[in-house]
Amino acid sequence: MNHFADHAAPEAPQGAQLGSSQTGAPGTLQRWLTGPRVAGLPVPTELPPPALSFEFFPPRTEALEQQLWTCVRRLEPLAPRFVSVTYGAGGTTQERTHATVARLVRETSLTPAAHLTCVGASRGEVDDVARRYWADGVRHIVALRGDAPAGEAGYVPHPDGYAYAADLVAGLRKVGDFEISVAAYPETHPTASSAQHDLDNLKRKIDAGATRAITQYFFDTEVFLRFLDRCLAAGITVPIVPGILPVSNFNQVRKFSAMCGASVPGWMGKLFEGLDDDPDTRRMVAAALAAEQVRLLQANGVDEFHFYTLNRADLTYAIAHILGARPKVAAAL
């Protein structure tokens, strides 16, 4: 606890020389004691561990396959609420996504959520994919409109398909009693005509039957908290789970963020200055930065987080540990 936060700065004792007698400029101690007091975040043990979920992407090579399953095994003991597996633009990873999700069901204790998009398939084809997931024991779908395939100028609905994510959510409700998560954009989807239009679209997805929204990553906590205010004012009451991206490759994230509409604060770039050839220090900076972000959100009452792991477990595991998550040890037989 910061006891200084409850008291005004003490007066200097009689005769104390806090300032420079020669220049009249304030000395170090005077500067320290006359500035505003900033209370610290709650002690981590004062808050219960939040609910966690993790996102993986399906591997393209044998080496990436090994990296993915190393990540899965590292994070599995933390008993996340669910883990999601992404789906490539235009449905390009459909079979790899399905194979990864099916293996998660067979070989782990994790609850997988499969990404499913509207792109490049008729309603019947999408429904068939959903039925395959149901038959494999998958009960959670992340329903997305999806991005246009590479080389196409923009998203165009399939003539016989689900046009948008809200339509997909409604269709999935007819296929099975899935838990359905959808995407939310605190800084507005890059193709939306306005922030209000984007929020209205989120409301349509929720009204169609989605049970949770997971946000695009962001780095400014105030952006997310203001977005929550707008969601509640719009009548949205389901959880809006913050998507957290631990950043170890700043240059890569800055380029990607320019395409997806996520802002990157200038102060963040300064934290990574001079570290292009120093991956170990970048990871330490990334861990500190993300831990501060989630701790501040937790102090503001947020009790559920979704981590974009990029199939690398160490950063996510460290942050989860700071939040109070601990491996669940199976009871001895």
C-alpha cells in the first residue's frame, strides 16, 4: 500500500536546505516531495485471478506444428476458459483449422473454439463445416465475416452465402446450440462507415445470438474503457472481452496495425527504440508493457482477457502468472 498517497507533502524542517542556496532552483528532495502523489495499482493478491482464453493459429509446416503444440502444452495447465483457432483469409486454412481443433478435443483438456467465416462458401457449405465441428465435440464457434482473399480489392459476399457475421450467427443458432463469440473493434473496423455504424453492427451480432464479443487488440486502456461505455449505452450486456497482444516485434505490429485500424501510441515506439537486434530485451519490454496494460484493466474491473499468443507461450504465461493464474494440479489418485 502507498502510505504517501494519503498525506500531503511534509513541510521542510526549520533550517533545512531543500533548494539550492546559490541558484534558488529546487533541490532533488524538494522536487520529489512537492509533486502529485500517484496511488499504485492494487496488490495482485487482492484481486481474484481473471478468466483467461488464448488464441492459436493452425500451423503450415512441421516446425510450426511443433511450436504450436509446445505452446498448447505450456498453457494448458492454466485451465483457460477456452482456446480459439484462427481461420485464414478466404477460408484458406479451413482443413488445418479443423484438424487442429479436432486434435485439441482428442488430446487435451482444453475447450476449443473454432473460427468460422462467411467468405467463399455457400450457406450450406458453412453449415456443413459447423455440423462437422459439432460431431467432433466442438461446442464453441468464433463467428466472423472474414477478410477478402488475397488479391481481391474488398470483401464481396458469396451469392449463396451468409453476407455478414450477424447472418452467420443466426445460421449457427439453427445448426446447433453453440456458444458463439464475435469480434468487436474499440477503434472501429477499418471498413466501417462510422464508429456508430460499427457499434450497430456489433449489436446486430449480439441480438442474433452471440454470447460474447472479443475485441481487436489495442494499446490505450482508455480507448477500451470508453468503448465499454458506448456498448452499454447501446444496450449490449454480454461480456466484451479485451484482446491482448503481447508485442515482442514492434516493427511488425506497427505495420499490421496500420492495416487493421489499431492505433500504436508514440510512447510505445520509444520503449522499443534501439532493440531491433536485441530480441531478449524486446521480450522483457513486451512482458512489462502487457502486464501493465492488463493490470490496469483488471484494476478497472475487467475480469476476463483473451490473449493473442502467436503460438508463443512464454509471454502469455508470464502475464497470466502476474494476474494470479496458476497451473491446476490434478488430484492424486
